[in-house]
Amino acid sequence: MPGAEVVVPFRVPEQRLGRATEVRTTLLVSSLQSLRRRGHLDQYLRHLPAQRHATIQAVIAGQWAAIEVGRAHYVACEALEQTHRLYDRIFRGGGGTRVSRRGPKDARVEMAGFGIADVAYFATAMTGVFEAGAELFCKKAYAQVVPRASTAHSVVLDIAWA
């Protein structure tokens, strides 16, 4: 975000950061427990590559797993999102939705291509829709309209979850 105040800088210059090679399994275990509690484990496993099933199902908290295991897990989780299906149920004739990961527990949702986006009540209502949808996979979700990024034909929401 241009002009934003950096509160915690990188430990070293960004070009020297390198790439993470492992992920803490505690993060994966927590996510898997959430999927189980919400009854999504079977669907998740259908999206997870078969060669990763044994590794993911045997994971215990407090260890390290290859970053590729974490990637396979989160790609399968992402496949559970029903954003386009939701959009198609409430709009017809064009437009669409894009979701961008902004961090481990936050995302940006952009809904574009329809002429009621500039109605404040509609934009606020969409925060409730996306909070309820996200809470199928987490304990609590928070959504807010990003007015500076929204237009007369698009609503932009930032969503965070716990």
C-alpha cells in the first residue's frame, strides 16, 4: 500500500529474504480441525492430491512440514470457496467476483460489473454475506467495505477471520 507507515520492517532487505521451505504443522492442524468441525473434511480431501492424503492426515502439531505440503493444503482449502457460485445465484448477465489472499487470515473480495455497487446499503449487506460465508470455515469473520477501492460498478471488501 503506497504511503503506508511501516510498523514492523522486514528483518533484512526484501531481496535478501529468501523463500520459506517449511511450515509449522500447528497451523495445518488448526485448519484441519476447523474443516472437521464444519463437516468439510471429505470435500477437502477430494481437492487434496491423493499423494498428500497420508501426510496431511498424519500431521501433528509442533513439527515442521515441507512448504509444498502447506501449499497443497491451502490450495485444497481454496478450492472449497463457492464465491463464483454465490455470485451466479444473486446476479445474472455479467459481472463477477475476484478473491485475493492478503495474508494467512485475510483476503480482498472484489465484486465488479453491476450498477448497484454505489448504493451504500447494498455494499454493507455484502459484508454480511461474506462474513456468513467465511464463518462456515472459521470461528469469526469480519468484513468491511473499502470505499477508496470501490466504484459505481464495483464493491471491494476486506475480510479477516479467526
